[in-house]
Amino acid sequence: MTNLPKPIADYIEANARLDIDGMMRPFSNDAVFIDNGKRYEGLAEIRRLLKDEAIAVKAIFTPDTMREEDGDVVLEGPAHGDFPGSPIRFTYRVTLANDAIKSMETTI
């Protein structure tokens, strides 16, 4: 997908490689990740979430739509991997600040 803001593009590209360090790089130090209503605050918690919920099951998100909504970037698309129901369609809502991901929320 073209025209993604750089921090989001970097996250998506790292996810495609299942590169946890690359996935973490775009997040700000005080970032928040909300995964289906469960809140993870700070880089250590986000890293643990991504390791357990993305890397462990080889979950790769491939956005096929993008829109701006209330200042956030909203992506939709399938995630596929070694988990029940794969692929599952997800919505990612991303808030950017200072060229970094300030918050990311995923919902099914």
C-alpha cells in the first residue's frame, strides 16, 4: 500500500518480515497499544504483546484500505498466520506524534 506515513509503513514492512525490533522502532517511548480493548502501555508491554500475539503465530497484517479519521490513520485489511480463523480482517487505528506511533488500536 502506498502513501502510508513513514512510521506506519516501517511497522507494516517490519511485520511482513516478522521483525520484532523493526516493528518496535516506529513507536514513541510512551506509546500505547490497545488490542481488542486490552491496553498495553510503554515499549516493554508493547514488545511482549507483539512477541506473543504476532511473532509467535506469524501474524502478518496486510492493509488494503486507508483513510484519515479525526486526525488518525485508519487501516483495514486481513492478517494471516498460524492462528485459528486465519485470515482475519482487522482494523488498525493509529495516532502519530513527532514522526512516531503514539497509539495503535486493533479491532476485529
